[in-house]
Amino acid sequence: PQKYDPTNINLVTIARLSKEKGLIRVLPALRRLIDGGKKIKWYIIGDGAYKDAVRNEIDKEKLTEDVVLVGKQTNPYKYMLNADLFVLPSYEEAEGMVIKEALGLGVPVLATDTGATRDILSEEYGFICNNNDEDLSKILVEVIGEKDLIEAKKANLRCYKPNNIESMMRI
């Protein structure tokens, strides 16, 4: 597993780098948090046609030291395992299987409400925000500003028992 600096709040996203994944809308909130003294490192695992646009926005927000574009990995879960929070800021998400994977590894999730998100993620194990930039920014600031919120979700995840009943009922 990836070892992270424990003095940082370490965020991870595993996603195809495409516009609908909403990655660049996280950056202004991160800039504000870092300017406010928070130590944050965000690891984005994946590749795609939108990579240059994401990199340009990272540069624009002056976050090149704080946001790491890891690229495509054969085993992305090694990055997820020790993360403090998994972030999925998608505008749309069909199934959000990666949410189940994060929960199964004991990592709390912060995700936008894409419809399917509420079927997968309960507030016991993560954070769901309205699917707009303002609410995403607000909840990121709140959650990262109060690390105890993340720790409470991690404690709940120690008792997490994954199942596929909800997914099977939709077939």
C-alpha cells in the first residue's frame, strides 16, 4: 500500500479523466483550504482525454505541489487503502462501483449526488452533497476542516459488511 505523510489529509480519486468526473471543480476548495493552513495532498489515479485540462487547472490554482496526477495504475487500490478520504465529484455516475470498493477498503467517501450515489453510500460511511460546485466546495471545506468527521466515518467502516443486495434488486 501507498504510504502517505500522516501530517497531511490525503485524498484519493480513482477515475477516468473526463469532464463528467468533475475533478476540476474540487480545486478551488482545495486552494482555499490550503491557503487557510490545511495540509492536503490529493492523488488522482487514472488517465483520459481530459488530462491536459485537469493539469492546466491544477497549474492555474497553483496546486502542483498538492495535487498529484498519478496516471493509470494496474493496482489503484494500493493508493486507496491508506487514504483519509475518497473523493468522487462526478456530475454523473451510472453505478459508482468505486464507492463500494473504497468502503470495502475502509475508506470514507465524499461524493456528489448522482442518483446512484444514494443507492450505494449511506451517510454512516461517507458524505453526499448536492451535485453543484457550491455545495461540493462547502462540504469539502467542512469535512477537511474537521478531521474528526472523517475519523468517525472510519470508525463506522470497521463494522461495514458489504453486500450486493441493493445492486441485485435493480436488475
